[in-house]
Amino acid sequence: MNNTLEEYKKAIKIKYELEKEGEHFDYLYNPSRGKLRDLCWLIFENDPTQDDLNVFRNLLCLDFDHTKKNKFKEQKDKFRPIETFFKGETDPSNIDAINLAAILVDFQPRPFKKFRNENEEAKRIENVERSKASATIENEVIELKSFVKNEHEESTALPKKGNLFLNLKDIFAKKMAQKIYPRKVITIAIGAVALVSSACLYFVQKKD
């Protein structure tokens, strides 16, 4: 919870740094208890949420009432922790003061309970997604290892099969050459000699 509260305060402070240059510059740029009190009244005059009304009641110990502005003005000192928080002088521990600071800079989600729940839900979803991604990567690594292993086994097995095939082919070729080649060469040579002899005889007879 402490870590989440620190995150909440840091987020509010970041929002303050943005808002102090914006619409409510006059109240936030150089905040004082009186300015923050007046800004609070201005904000709550414009349809506050029930959560914001609860924060108002918890910190100021009175309900927001348009007809009791003078009584509200007496609560200036209740804004001192917010003033020093915005100025970076103190680190408030009063959750109601922190929640009212969130209201003054319109930080969402608020109050702290809602911020914590949404933050925890976001972290839970992030962890689930991270687990899924990790499982997916792990499966892909396993598949890749299996693929590489199979490729390696096939690459080492194929040359053996190829060599065996080549060896059988060479043996078969040599055997056939021993049986066929000499006889075929002799036959071709005899045929060639006979053809040349016939051609020579033809030219001699034609000349005579």
C-alpha cells in the first residue's frame, strides 16, 4: 500500500506541475492556503462528485453547502499541508489532504482507493500479459530447438544415404562396363573399318 500511495502522490505532483501553468494559474502557480481554499470553493460550486464531497467532509469536518461560505473560509489552515506539498516542502501522510490535492489539480483516478484499485488491476493485467508473452516465447524457443535438432539429424543422415546410393551406383556401373563396354567397342571399331573400306573401294572403281 505504501508504494502505491507514493505513486499516487508523485502522480498528483506531476499533474500539479502541469496545471499550475493552466486555467487556475492564479491559484496554483504560487500557492498559499488562502488561494487553495478559494480554488476549492470554486471547484465544488460546479457539480462535485460524491467521492469529492466525501473527501471535503472528511478533511474539513463539514458538508459542502453553498449557503455556508463564511464558515468554509474559516478552514484556511486545513489547506496548509496541501500548500507545502505542492511547494515540495513536505510529504503529507494525511490521506484526506492528499485526496483534496488531487481534486484541486483534477487528477484522475481519485480518490486514493480508486487509484489503488485501478493501479493494482493494471499491474495484474500486466503480469498476466507478461506471463502469456513469456510462455509464448518459451514455446517458440522449444519449437526452434526441436526444429534445429531435426534439421541437424537430417543433415547428418542424408550424406550417409547419398554415399550409399553413389557407392551402389558406381559398383553397378563398373560391373556393367566390364561386361558390355569391351564388346561394344570392338563392334563399333569393326563397323567403322568396314565402312571406310567400302568408301575407298567405291571411289577407286568410280575413278577407273
